[in-house]
Amino acid sequence: MIFPGVAFLVRMNLFYRMLNMRKQFYQNVIMKKFLTERFAINGLLTILSLFVIFHLLVIIKIIPFEIVWGGRLKDQSQMLTFETFSAIINMFMLYRIENVYHLFSAES
């Protein structure tokens, strides 16, 4: 006689193994065929660069600050603090991506 708890654990183990096989297939076959690492890195660089440009446009007042941050910004000093912090965070992420993948080095 198999206890219900044991049968449940056996089913969960089989389910877990099936999901793991599906995950490996997805990672190894589909993702490497359709989304290369270089394509993903270039996409990240493009999106982060556009974010930095957007934040700089808000800082130099080409884009009004009333439309950013959900309209919660009250004055110029608050806008300058928030937008500067956001631009710095995005530039740090760009720096880390470049640092990890050595995109602009002479060897690549």
C-alpha cells in the first residue's frame, strides 16, 4: 500500500523532472537559435542608452518634469534629485555591462 503522501511526492518528482527537461530544451535549442547573447547585449545597451537620454532631456527641461514619476514631482529641486539619481543608476548599469562583456576593448 502506497501512502498518499508518498504518491504525491513521486508525482511531484516526475513533474519537476519534466519541467527541468523542458527548461533545458528551451535554453539550449530555442533561445540560442533565436536570441543570441550579442543580440541581447545590444538590446540592453540600446534600451539603457535611450533611458539615459530621456533622463537628460528631462534634466535640461526639453521634456516637462510634470509627466515623469507619475506626476508626483512638486518642484525643480525634487526633479533634479530624482532624475540625476535615475540617470546615474542607468549609466552604472551601462558601465557594468561594458565591463563584464568588454565591448569596447581593443581585443574584441
